[in-house]
Amino acid sequence: MLPHWNENRLTAKLGIDYPVIQGPLGGLSSQKLTAAVSNFGGLGSFAAHSLTPGAIKDVIAEIRSLTSKPFAMNLWVSMEDEGARTSDENAFNRSLAPLVGDFAALGGPRPTYKPYLPKRFEDQARVLLDANVPAFSFIYGIPPQEILEECRAKGVVTIGAATTPDEAAALQEAGVDAIAASGFEAGGHRGSFLRAPEDSLIGTFSLVPQIADMVNVPVIAAGGIADARGVIAALALGAEAVQMGTAFLACEESGASLLHRQALRGKKAGHTALTKGFTGRLARAIHNRVMEDLNRNQTEILPYPLQRELVRNLAIAAEAAGRADLVPMWAGQSANLSTCTDVLAFLTSLVEQVSEIAGPIIQWSAARREKQILK
């Protein structure tokens, strides 16, 4: 008998009711949002790559106080770019120069150079393993084999992000449990690790079927999915779940600022673009004036995460002043389709709509996938 649209290998492995994963939303995560998605029956996620091990431990404890359901913690395997440890005060001042006028206009203090204090992925991952989190998702590479082996021994479900078929093949070879096929429509960072992000820009609905035909682990479609139509299309193309990030940002439960949520709700996110200017790594956000300034050819960008810290100073002051033109606002290309203001209402409506439409389409896809697995 063919399964219902919400029943497959991945939902069974994760112990969730619906194949809907909330994107980790790096820097904009909230324990409340993570728990709300998990409590509904999806998989809530929390991005912890910028946190110290002690802070990660506290976040996990708070999420567990809000939900008894499965959730995922997300880390970046690659924590810094080349040159981060040797970048000096002169480089800092050159990268600050395009923003000096903005800091002055906001009336806040100009940031000053501070030596880089690195964080180690292995130290962060140790916290997740010691806490025995239900799921561990990651981008920008593949964790060391000993970490993946410990995840398997402890029953921690591993989800690696791929932006190309080659990356998916490498993740499967490493033994991950599921692969998030991340198309270039997605908001936030491009987690490429085999080639430069600029050379790995494949659309979600081109990437998903290529990866689904190549690997034998469940595939999660990520990027540009904002409503029931996107969910159905992704599942029909061979995905066993969808990951939605921007769709959740406008919700009251998200960690996005009021300015950010208003931009999404007011349909002011129709023009997104890719930039390295906000963090030092290629990422998609709403096009605004500060992005234009930082995308100019002569602008010097610090290595990640130094550029992120510099621009974060501007964002904090700009948010306080209500200056949306000076705030990095992460968003995917389908941001104007987002209707979420309340997580429960959004997910209830999404599941109802998919259930009404899915039927034969999803059953056909499930049957095709089963045949492929048996080959």
C-alpha cells in the first residue's frame, strides 16, 4: 500500500508527523520558534554556529523545556575563512571606510578593531553529542568521521547540506542520514564546500531531482519553498521533506527584528540579491542601500566571520533607529509568498492544503522512489 504524503523514511527516522523542517535561520533562530514547529509535528531547528559551547548547552536546555518532540541543532563545519586569523587593524579600517558615514548618521559609536577570537566546530559539536540532541544538521562541509560515527552510535540523525550533486555524493559517502538539497533561491548563506559558492548556484527544482536520482538516502528540498505548491512540487521531484526558512521569518515567534518582519509582511522583499558584504561569505538577502554600497567593486570585504561582526555593529544601531536600508535582511526569492504570522496557523493551513492537493502526485513519486531504492 502506498504511503500518505506525510509518511516516508525520513519522517519515520526523525519521529515527526510531517515532512516539514524549519530552516535553522542563522542569527535569527529562537527557541520559541524551534519548539513551536516541533510541537506541531514538524522538525524545528536552531542555528548555533555563532554561539559558544556554554551558550549552546543553555539553548538546548531551553528548547527541551518547551518541547518533548524531536528538534535539530545546526552548525557550520567551516567556521572561518582564510585570512581571518591574520587580518589586522589596517584591513579592518579599510573595510569600515564605506560604512563610516552610516555610523555617523545613526549617531552611534564607530566600532573599533578587536583581535579575532576563533570558535572551534569540534567544541560546539561536542556539546550536541553530549546532550544527545535528536538531530544534527550542518553546512559548509562534512564533519570528521569520528563525529559522524558517534552520532550513529547515539542515534543522532545527521543532515548535511549540498548545493551541488557532487556535494551530495560526498555526503552520502560519508554516511549522513539525509541530505538537504539547497538551491540558490534560498535566503541566507550558500553552504558550498567543494567549489566556490559563485560556481555552485543551482536552482532547487533542478538540484532536487538530480540528487534524488543519485543518492539512496532521503533528500530534503530547501530554497524558494514558501507554500503548499512548493511542498507538492518538491515531493513530486523526489524529495522526502522540505526545509522552509524565510517562510517562518515573519512569524512572531522568530528571532527576526520588527523591521525585518515588517519588510516581509509588507511584501517589500521582492528584490533579493547575493552579497559577500554582510558577512564575508556569499548569502542572499533583501536588496537595500547598504548591500549596494558593500557590493561595489572597490569595497574591501573582511574574511568571515570578521565582516559579519563589523556589519552586525551597524545593524544593531540601524534597527534601533528604524533604518531598514542599513540592516541586512536575510530572505529567499519566494519571500513575497510568505504569509506566516503565527506558526500554528501557518502550519495548520499548509498541511491542510497539501493534503487536499497531494494525493496521486505524491503517491506516484513515492512509488517511483521505492523502485529506485530497490534497483
